[in-house]
Amino acid sequence: MTTGQRWQFGLGRENGLLFWAMMAIEGSFGAYMPIWPLYIEELGAPIALVGLLLGVSGLIRLFILLPTATLARKLGGKRLMLIARSVTAVAVLGVAVAPSWQWLLPAMLGIAAGSMAFPIIMALVAANAGESERVRSFSYIITIGPSTAMILAPLISSLLISQFGLRAPFFFSALLTLLSVAVISRLSEVAEPALEADDTERPGSFRSALSHPPLRTTLLLMFMTVFAAGLGASLLPNYLRDSAGYSDDLISLLFSVQAVGSITFGALVIRNSRFSAAPLRGAAVAVSAVGMAYLLFLVPSVAPLVVLAFLMRGGMFGSFSLFTSHLGAVTRPRDRHYAFTLSEIFIVTGFSASPIIAGMLFNIWPALPLIVGASLIAPVVLILLRVGYQRQPEVEPAITG
């Protein structure tokens, strides 16, 4: 590998650019994500409404995602990503200057537009990576790169909060969003996944993707995992501030520790051939760590346990590369855009429902979302292990003649 190619990390030019694009995208999210529920509350929303608004933002994102695959085919993935991320940059700036929580609703629409980039990026990674490199590529691009950004962005935001207040991270987020636009603009037009021979006769669709049983199973498992994990995480910043008096900048700093856990799981995936051969088994290990983390959060006054809990919660994001790798393996080529759009839809649905329920549970007892989340994760892990040990059917081959 030459000096000029080191930035690609052995992923190739296109996936190398996607690695840096995902770093900027997740960094823009990580810049404000730790204090997002705190900021909504700061603008005058009661805690139950905070959970509802988090859920509504997810529902908006859900509807924005529905036409992604169709638009990507018509406009091209690169062009759609450039438009979507540019809209997000403007929306985040709107959040930074919002005078009250009501002003966040139109801004949430613009932020949701940026989520169109995720299924396109995952489809591109699956298309550019060979079968033997798929887990490695997804681990770098979906876990390690974003997790690195999730370490740096909250750290910088923590400093910005201590100097300038809760609005500062949103300006930083907008800057990182514009950086992602700059990186995406360097992608080649030929980076679009080439049509397979059977695509011209039988183009992909949501119905075609969902007709494939292994894909349906994977999507359902992703939803179950995200919903269970989301219950415990949605109002975690509010829980730490209210239950143990953690400051806003310290909470942002602790989320950087979570990203260290994500990188650890990502590195473990790359080095462990067993996870590469059976991604869902690896996902079971990563998700079980999240359940144990929620139990540790029940003693927020013990700082070392809280730090350990954040490290273990990194397994949630470490599991994403394993899920997406498995999804890429069981998805038919013509359905890639639709399959990864569906994966985002299922993830968003889980993340949208969980904060609404978490808000209700939080009003009963602040620790209750953590307890219920950990309880739901246990059966999810068992199902992941069961499915992971089943022999997966081969993906339908392309018709070449």
C-alpha cells in the first residue's frame, strides 16, 4: 500500500471515501446527540414531551426514507446524498438558533432528510466490497470510522458547551455536515452499484426484497434489537443528570467513552474469523453487553461503573456492522438499495417507538426504562444465537443468460 493510498485503509478508493464520509456524518450527529434531549428540555419541553419529540423525529425520518431507493435510482446515489446532507446542514443551523422547542419541528424535517445517505452508503459498500471483505469493510465504515468520530465530536462538544453553552455543538455539527458533503462530492459516478443481468428484466422493489425470507428475518431482528436497546438509551442523559447530578458537559464526555467501546467491538469483529463467518453470533455477544450495561447504570453514583457501562453500551453500534454485513450477504443484488432502505426504516421505527415508551416509563420511575430495556434484550440475544447457528440459504444467483 503506497503512502497516497493509506487513507483508504485497504478498502479501495470508493469505500475509502465512504469511510471518511461516514466519519463526518456520524461526527455531525455525535456533536449534539449526547445533549439532544437535554437541549429539547432546555427549550421548555417537559420530560414526557421530550420523549414524544424524539419519537416524532424518528417518524419523520421514517417517511423521508421511504422514497430513498426510488430517488437513488432516478437521481443517482451521489447526487441524492449531496442534496440530503446539504439540507441537513441548514436544518442543524436552524436548531442552533431555535428560540423554543416548537421551532425544532420543521428543523427535524431537514435533519431527517440527511438520513437518506445511510442506505445509499450501505448499498455502495456492499457493492464495492468482495464477499471475503464484506465484514471487514462494514466494520471499518459502519463501526470503526463512525465510532472514532463519536469519540472526537462529543469531546469537542464538551469543551464548546463549557465555554459557550448548549447551542454551540449544533454549529459544530453543521460544520461537520458540510465536510461530509465535500467528501461525498469526490465519489465517482461509477461508484453506483452496477445493474446485474437480471435487474433489467426484474428490477428490485420493496416487495421483491421482502419476499426473501432470510432478509425478512434479519430486518425483524434488527428492529427487536434497536427497540430494546433504545428503551434504555433514549433518556439516559436526563437520567444521569436528574439521578446523580452529572453536568451537561460531563454527559457529552461520557458518550465519547461509549464510542471507545464501539471501536473495541469493531476491532474484535475484524480480528475474529468466527464473527466474520457468523455475523449474527457476534451481534448476540455485542447486544448482550448492552443489556449488562443498562444494569450497571442502575447505580449512577458509582462513577467507575458508569464508565464501564458506557464502554459496554458501545456494543450496540458494534453490532450494526455485523447486522449490515449479514444483510448484504443474504440480499439479492437487484434489491440492495431497497433492502438497505428497509433496514434503515426498521431501525428508525425501533428508535422512534422506544423513546415514546421510555418517556412514559421515566415518569413512573427514572430507572424503569433501563430495567425494561435490559429485560427485553435477554430474549433478543437468545433469538440471535438461535438464528446465527442456523444454516442460511444462498442468495438467489443472477441470471446471466
